[in-house]
Amino acid sequence: MKDILTPQELLELMRVLQGARKVVVCGHRGPDGDAMGSALGWAEYLKGLGKSVAIIMPTPCPDFLQWLPDSSTVIYYDHKPKLAQSLFESADLVCCLDFNALPRLQDMAPAVERSKAPRLMIDHHLDPDPAMAGFVISHPEMSSTCEIVFRLLYQFGGYEAMTANGAAALYCGMMTDTGGFTYASSNPEIYLIISLLLQKGIDKDKIYRNVYNNYSPSRLKLQGYILYEKLAFFADNRASLFTLTREELKRFRFIRGDAEGLVNIPLQVKGMRLSISLREDTERDLIRVSLRSVDDFPCNKMAEEFFNGGGHLNASGGTLPFPMAEAVKTAERAIEAYKDLL
Ligand code: 5GP
Ligand code: MN
């Protein structure tokens, strides 16, 4: 397997780690499989080096990730802001995993900014904010932050000590960020990594079921409702859009994580290049936007230009600060503006 760090970067990272006794590992708001998995995998490695490690996420992870071993040790800023603030304050290293700019932490960003500890970014999103961390390990060409963490451990000689729990966490993030290895997953080395993770005794089929076959009956009905009643097609079926209001979410007993994956479904239509979902946030007065595409359609450009967001080429998101009717108009304008690329 190719080394991820140059010899010089390796020395520098070793210096960063050596100087740290108390480490905080954090990920983005609404942590997904990659944010949770990479944080848990990286934390296990750091603990093995004898460090005192806390994992802090801005908001809780969805129900379908609760099975992750040791996920109960993760501290959520929303629930325990005081504890989180004191951990950031007393940390001598803050590791930022799976996000490229502090605003992705929302309410937790000031606590990280106030911390005097040096910051290490490990991430695979495009356009990392260089001011966010003193030491940046950014690899947008990689499937997931979990893949980066695995490669770091491997190069550091940390593979031996990896447990089945650490391996399950890293496998989970690689799987979820590639839609079960159906996109961003053609690098042959990914399968070398999977093989090495399997050798730790993980049950990859069970991990798949834990994540993807974990729906409540009402979540499945929500899916049916969206596809039957709410999905609109544009540009000769090359783009699609659906909306979800708070009322609808309530009707289908929406819980955290239920929206996950819905936006991918319209891409099953032949020739579909872009899928957009607009969902009213359950707590704040804003619309959460998710974009998914195939091939070279740039979701991230559209998200930046129209939805105050960003992300990857084929998976991006953002927010709109106005009512649904206006959000729909914005989405329709975005589709119109990008119709030549569809
Ligand atoms: P999702 O649709 O799953 O919420 O987000 C998909 C991807 O879009 C995320 O992995 C992240 O890279 C990006 N993303 C989502 N929301 C935002 C946002 O508000 N700002 C930025 N810059 N990126 C986002
Ligand atoms: Mn990721």
C-alpha cells in the first residue's frame, strides 16, 4: 500500500502527537458514519499511545450508528456544552476529523476557536480552510476520512494493535461514505484495506445490516410517500426534487437519521443526473438541502452558488434561511441555471 504521508510529514505528525497528552477528537454537526467511525478509530489509536482522549461531536449521531462499539463514550456538545468546553480548554491537541472548515461545527465552533491547543485536520473534503488547523492532512481523492485514518495507522505501525472494534468503526465510515462501495470506491487499494480490516474479525455483512436495514415501519412508509406523492422531475428526468415539511416528518414519526439515504433514491431513474431534497429542520427555522449526482455533475458548485453550502462533487449539502415555497423556487432556479451540465 502506498504511504499516505511523505517522510517529512510523518516526522511532523509524530512531533504533533508526541507533544500531546490530552487530546480531543471532534467531527462535524450531524455526524455520519464517516465522522463517527474515523473519530472512534483514531481515538482508539491515540489511546493505545497512552493519551487521554475525548471524542466530542456537536450533535448526536443517528439511531442507525448507535451500534458502533464505544459510541456511548462520545460526548455531544448539544447535551453537555460545559463539559465539552472544559475538555477543549484543557486539551493540548484538537483533532478535527471529516470536516474542512469550522462553520461545519455550528454552535460548537466558538469552543474550538477558544481552545489554545494546536489543531490537526484529517479530512477528505475539497477546499480545506488552511486557517482551520496548523497541521492539515487533506486527501479529497480518498473515499472517506476513515480510509485516511486507516492509512495513517498503517504507516505508523498501528495496525497490529487495532482491535475488532476499531476495525468495525473504520469499515463503517468507508462503507457509508461510498454508499456501500457503489461510488468513490474504485481505487483497488480500498479492497486491500477492507481485507486488512476483515482480518481483525469484523462481520461486514452485519455492519451493512446494522446501518442500512435498520428502518422503523414508519420510515419505510415515509420513503413510499415521498416517491409516490412528492417527487418532481425536471429537465427530461435528468433532475429531480422533493420536499419534506415538519408536518410530514411528524406524521411519519421522524427520528434523527430517517432522512438519510432518501435523496439517493431518485438517482435510480435511468439518465438521472441530479437529485435534490429540501427538508424543514425540526428545530431551527431553516431548510436543509441535500444534493446528490452521478458522473461529473458538480453538486458542490451548485451548493455553493445556490444553497450556502458545499461538499463533494457527487454529494453536497447546505441550508436556506427561508420558507419552503421560496426554497423550492431557489432549487428550480438552480436546476435551470445548471441545465446545460445536466
Ligand atoms: P448530506 O446531504 O448528507 O447532509 O451532506 C452531504 C455532504 O454535503 C456532506 O458530507 C458534506 O460534505 C456536505 N455538506 C452538507 N451540508 C453542508 C453545509 O451546510 N455546508 C457545507 N460546506 N457542506 C455541507
Ligand atoms: Mn466523510
